[in-house]
Amino acid sequence: AGAYHRSGSTNLSDDGPGTEYLRAIRDTIVLCPTSQGEWLPLNPDFPADIFTSCLTTPIPIALRWFVHQTPLSTQGLDLDTIADAIPGKLTDRKTPLGELNWIFTAITDTIAWNVLPSPLFQRLFRQDLLVASMFRNFLLADRILRSLNCSPQSHPELPSTCHHPLWQAWDLAVETCLTQLIDAGYLKKGAGNGNAAPAPKVEEEDVTSDNGPSSAAQ
């Protein structure tokens, strides 16, 4: 479990007993990998601490989980080298890895925008970059861990989004990227080819909601 306390103004009045206590509760963020009575998953195909991997390195664990979940379309890819084999840098959108990272940010941001009340979305995804990143990655953790029979919990409480239809857009983006890299010869079984020459750019997915774009496009 992880906890984060963010200082800042609140809507609580400065008067009255227990104000500081209530403010501390409101500003405290807690992320947990399981519900009460559940055991942490142990799977040889995934890192020992799946939850932390989702929060800190979402793209590698997301790729690993996708390959694990779709053996027919990704047959022959090595789980241990898949992340290192994607050319580029996370911060460079002109590369396949950077494009995947951009798509992931856009999709998770839009999922949150669609399911959360506006005040909660603004608080968690627009006021603090670190908090926004953690909760975007928490949505991925919810999807992966629920497939392993765990139920991640958070404070403030978020509804489960593991079955949100926009995850299909992410799966399509990952499959398109892997297919292009395989066809171009940049990705194959056991190939840790992180320094390969620039590969074809991933086709951009439209993840804009009906009511407005996500922050990734800003």
C-alpha cells in the first residue's frame, strides 16, 4: 500500500473542532493492491510486486500483461524482453515507445474523466502532476490485478474501470505497435533491441471523449 499527503487549500471551514483532522483525512491519498482478506498475487510471469510496477513503470508491465493475455496474436514474443525491445524513449513521442506512452496517458485520462465526478477528477488529475500520474497508473493496476483475482482499493475511492470500453483502444494500440515492429524486423523472440533504428510510428488512436479531449493532447 502507498500513502501520499498533499498540502493545500480545502473547502473545509477553519472554524470548529476537528478541522485539522478532517483536513488531514481529505488531503491523504491511499493506494492499496488488495481488499481485506485478499492475498497478493504470485505469478512467475510477472514481477514480484505487480502493484508497484504498475504505479512506477506502467508501460513495461502493461506490455507484459498484454502479451500474457493474448498468446495467439503475440506468439513467440519474449515476456522478459518485450519492454526493452520497443525502440525509443518514453519522453519522445516520435518513437514507438513514446507514442505508446502518450496513448496510455490519453486513454487513462479519458477513462477517469468519463467515470469520475467533475470535482474529484479536477482534484486528482488536474491539480498535481504526481497525483495525476499515480492515479492514471492505478487504473492500470486495477485492470491487471483484478484479472489476478485482487481488488485494488484507494482513498479517495475510485470505481473499478477494468471493463471500461476504452481499454480496447489501448489493446489495439499495443497490438498495432507490436505487429508493425514484428513486420519491420525490429521485434522478435528474445530480442532486447532497445537501441534499434527508428521504427515505424504507431498509428494514432482517437481517444477523445464526446465532451472534450484528455490532458495528453494539451
